[in-house]
Amino acid sequence: MTSIRRSGWKPLVACLSICLLALSGCNPARSGTQEKFELRFAHVTSTGTPKGLAADFFAKQIEEKSEGRIKVEVFPNSELYGDKDEMQALQSNAVQMLAPASAKFTTIAPSLQVLDLPFIFDHPDEIPEIVSPDTEIGKAIYANPDLEANGLKVLGLWDSGMKQIHSNNPTLSPKDMTGKKYRIQPSDVLRTQFETWGGIPSPLAFAEVYNGLQQGLIDGGENTYSNIESQKMHTVQKYVTELNHGYIGYILTVNKRWYDELPDDLQAVVDESADEASEFNREEAQKVNAESKRLIEESGGTKIVVPTKKERQSFKDLVVPSEYEKYRDVIGSEVIDELLQRDKERE
């Protein structure tokens, strides 16, 4: 205010301001409606994937609901940060929001590897119930103390979808994987899972997978149909085996310091927009994966094979419950017990 610079009544104005704020219970840092905020949202997938579509939807919602007070910039396809440095960028507030796969949190929140466990879902329709905030697995995601200690806040869980095996041979039994190198995300759970099946796990950044396949550095990998098709992995692979053995979930995460500095009404905007984007993502994920599967089939160069129930079970028998028990201390007994009970009820 220019008037409070006039020394004759500056003390009076300051005193009145303090009194009014005290009477109204208003925090001046939380009450301004004109301050604008910037939110940079980086991700590693293309714009047409479930994550890419949800990120753009989220940006549109938040800008509309905030009436332009929050400006959102989305950087897809590792344009700003990639697999190797995006988590550090989020923690340092170089970006304010990410939606990394759960495997990316291995070093700062090891219990989130629960989402990397094999066969926790048989179908995408099961996901909302099993990971709801009221379940043990949901609590491990939404109320994770390790994430909070690292200055991160979870706003939602986005689906990429169910994982399939891409390779140059049909993968209908664990024996088909023996001695072959498979790209995995950097997760201990994924590493030991592939080792149990006889494969050689090879952590590799998402943006490097196509070149790795083309150059023969790896023999195959696991991913959703949408990620396989959007990154053209199928063009250098002869087969995709529809194993549905795992899940890729993206944890929508915001820098907590940035979030806490928002006025209360804008925090509500971020929360509401995140909820709507999560619903949008779940609906789109199944559509996009189905379309990507169709495009792979129509390309003519890659054959999609579907294991029989018995063939799929041969993979499961080697890792359930052994992989679950192996990580009981890391993930938490309550979570493991809940998952094993659910698996028993499905039989």
C-alpha cells in the first residue's frame, strides 16, 4: 500500500491492519487472490498415452478452476527431465509435479514397491477397489511417511495399465525367458521376479528402450500396450505376450513445499483437479491400451500371443507367494497379508 509509506500515520495503519487480521482470523499469506503461481509438470511418456492425456487434462482443469492463477506447463516425452533425474528435480522444486511409475520411488520410499509385485491384479477393473485409500495397500501409497519426509505429497494414482512381455520369441513359459535380457524399471521386486523366471533383468531408462532393442543390447522387456506402441517398441520385436502379469501405476506427486505455499482455495483447486484427472485417466487407460493393441496387431510385423490359463499360472506359481514373502519386511506385513488374502479369495 502506498499510503503506509507516509510516516505520519504509518504506525496507525500498521496497528489497524494487525487488529483487523486478528479479528478476522485471516492469514495474510493465505488470503491474497491476485498472486499467481507456476506449476511445471514433467513426464517421460508421449502425449497420447494414458499419462500424457491425463497430464494435459489436469493442466486444463487446474487453469480453468484457478481462473488463471495457476499456470501449468506440461513437458512430455522426457523433454525436461528423464527417468534418471526427474525425482531429484521434484524434490528440489525444479519441477512441481510428476507422475512417476511406482518403481521410481524405490530409493526414497521402498514400500511403494508393493505396486511392482506380480499378479496383484488380474484385470484393470480390480484396481480401484484394491488400491482405495481405505485398504492397506492404499494407505501405503496415500499416507506414506517416507514420501512426506522427502517433501512429497501424493495426490492420486494413475493407471498405465497391465504389463505385457515384448520379445523376439513367444513367452509362454518361464523357460522361454532363460538367459534373455529384459528391460525393467529400477526396482528390486522386478529384478528378483525376472531372475526367478530365468531372465536377466536390465534396468534402462524408458527413452532408451527402443534403441536398446534395435541395437540388441536387450532382448525384450515388459510394458503396457500403450507404451509399447507409442514408443514403437513393437517395430523391433516379433512378439508381444499378453501375460497381464503386472501393473504400471503412476503416483501423482507434488512438491509439498510448493503445495503448502498455495492459498487454501488454490490447494482445494489442485486437489479437486487431481481427483478429476485420476478418474479421467482410469477411463482413458483401458481405451488407449485397447487401441494400441489393435494398432500393433494391424501393423502386421508383431504377433500378439495369449497364454492359456495353465501357461499363465506357470509364471505365477514361481513368484506367488515367494516374491511377496521376500519383501514382507520392506513393504509391510499388513499389506502383504491383505494381498495374499485377496489372492486366496480369487481362487
